[in-house]
Amino acid sequence: MSPFHPKTLGVSTDQLLGVERAKSNGKVRDTKLWRRFSQIEKLPPEKRKPIVQLLDTFIEREELKKKVEGAT
């Protein structure tokens, strides 16, 4: 299963494509971002892999920054 599968992201396909508004839980969803995830999901695995790795790198960097900021 792709990491951008709607069930993995906790949204419906319509919500992912921006057809239906995502349930908010008090948080605003960036539908443009979710549409991009949908486009990435359609790419062949060899094209999708470096994109996912790049996203993972940015997420890990932000988590590390939070840990460092919390330790000071």
C-alpha cells in the first residue's frame, strides 16, 4: 500500500482529491497539499520513492529541531 493511500492518511478519496471537504477535528486541511499527494501516489514506485524519502528527511529534521528546542 502506498504511504499516500487515503486510508493511511485518514481521509476519503473525495477528501484527498478536494471534492469533499475533509473533517477538520479543529484543524484546517490544506487541500492543495492533499491533491499533490494524490498525484504523487499515481507515479510509478521508482519515481515516488525519492519524493517520499525527501518528505521523510524534512519531517525527521523538524522532529529533531523540536527535540533540541525542548531540551534547551
